[in-house]
Amino acid sequence: MNNAFIEKRNVVIPFEMRGFGVEKRRHELYRVVKPSRYIKIYYATKNISVYAEGIVETCEMENFEQLTKGQISIICPDIYWYSIETQIAEYSQILGAFHFIFPDDDKPFPLGKYNTKNMMTIVNDGDEVGFTLEISGGPATNPTLYNAETDEYMQIQGEILEGDKITITTKTGNKTVTLEREGVTTNIINRLVSGSTWLTLRTGENKFYLRASGGISNLKVRLIHRNAYLGV
């Protein structure tokens, strides 16, 4: 199948208002649910706690019936439900090891650990989905993130200066590469090397490793992920 895509998600929430103070509660609802405005929806069960983001299409209510009822229609351009919790995998030459409770004796304790591996591992318990990658530190040249199983990669060409922060988003419908330097954010998607793949997280354990033409020991990398579900 070629050129297949998934339509926007339409979330419809029916409701009823009973008891006293219906008019007051109706106006409280209008203050939150406004047509053509952004809204965030939370959904929770015993086993899952997720959210989706969208735009209010309509908020219709039957005001002149014996029972006040209506429905809210929300259009979600991003079709996924995302977990509330965020998972983060990090790479740095020095890993922090200082933590509370502070030791109350004279025994030595580590403030940091020297990292000799450049591997990052993260577990995706949801559907296959993109992620956010943050690269900072520097100076370094041509940072490259590889998928350890498929050998697919993403490479940013050129230098990263000390204080720079590159943010890469690989989510469907929201693929971006930006550089923040001295407080100014610019689009650098043109620095993405030809042959690069918009990497994703498959269901289960995912392993990535980092390479660079120079200065890899100066880099700090964060891979940020939320489990995503097409259905809940």
C-alpha cells in the first residue's frame, strides 16, 4: 500500500448536567471549552493515564430541555494518546552520582562516574512513535545517532559550539531540527545529512549509540520519549 495516512482523530464527549446550579456549571464549562481554541484532554483508568491535544470543534448544549445535556467535539491533528510520564535516556562523558540523603559519615562517596560507553537504552511500551532528541555541550563536529539494531542513523553536519543546543523531533507530522545559540533559535533542517533517517522507537527495548567526527566527549545527549497509543 502506497501513500497511506491516518486521518485526524475526532474525540466526542457527551455529557449531562444534573442537580442544582446547572446554569453556573454551564458557564464554567464555556470558559474552558471554547470553539476553535486549544484544549488538552486527560483520560485515566486503573492501568493507564494518558492525554491528547486538539482544537475544540463544537460545544453544543440543549438548554431548553428538562435535562441539560450536550456534547463536545474535539479535533486532534496528532492522533496519538500520550502517557503522562516521560522517559529519558541520557549520554554524557560524566554521569552524575551525587544524591540525597547526604552521607553522615566520613566514608568516600562519588560525585560523578566516568562513562566509557556511548550507548543509550530506552523501552517503548506503546506503539511505534517518534521522539525528541536534545544535543548540547560542544565544541564537537558532525554528531550522529545510530540505531544499534538497524544501523539507521541521523547525522547533523557541521560544528556544535560550546553553549549550543540542537533539538530534533522525529514525530509524524512534526519533524523538526532547530539550533538554539545565544538565545536565538533557527531552523537547521538543511544540516541533516542526506541518507539520514527520521528514527523512531519501536515497541520494546531500543538501543542507540552516539558518534562524532570530533569532540564526542564534550557532548550531552537526551532522548525524550512518551509512550503513545492509537487506542486506549
